[in-house]
Amino acid sequence: MSNYAVVEVSWTPSVSPDLAEQFVWMETYDVNMNSWITASGLSSSQSATTSSLQIDCEEKTTYRFHVQAVDTAGLYSATASYEFSIGDLTNPEATTDLRHSIVEVKQR
């Protein structure tokens, strides 16, 4: 069995008056391929008021999280990105950060 963490990632939504939605996606870093790969299961449209999501993250993995605002005309904002790593989950206190926090540690 491998450990994983339920992580809450949060952000400040756009304050644009014509904000329609936010497009949210995440990538994981593949050490063997030396490249970023879009993670399945988190590539979605979120309401304009969403400011956080809880996601399952594997231990000893680096993640890159992205948010883009979309207005009512269908125009996209610049992408806000945030990168973080989940370390060895035998010590979850060492893997917290100001912009993400481990909510729970589980096993698969």
C-alpha cells in the first residue's frame, strides 16, 4: 500500500465583474521522463466563487496547480500557477505550506 494525502489547495478568485468561471488543472512531475504530465481527474470548470479544492496527492511527488479565470465573453486570464511537493507522509508536518495544507493522510 502507498500513502497519499488529502490536500486543500486555495487561491483568491478573480474580482472581475464579468467573471463566468475558473478553469482548474493540475500536473505531476515525472522524474523518469523529466517532464510535467497533466494529472487525470482534475481538469475542470469551477464556479466563479470557488476558492479551494481538496485533492488526493501521492507522497514523494511534485505537483503544479493552475487556475485561469474566464469571463462571460469567453476570454481567459493569465494563468496563476503554484508548485508544491508532498514529502514522506510518515511526517506530514514537514509537508505543509502557506498555500496548501494536508487535511488527512490515508493508504490505498
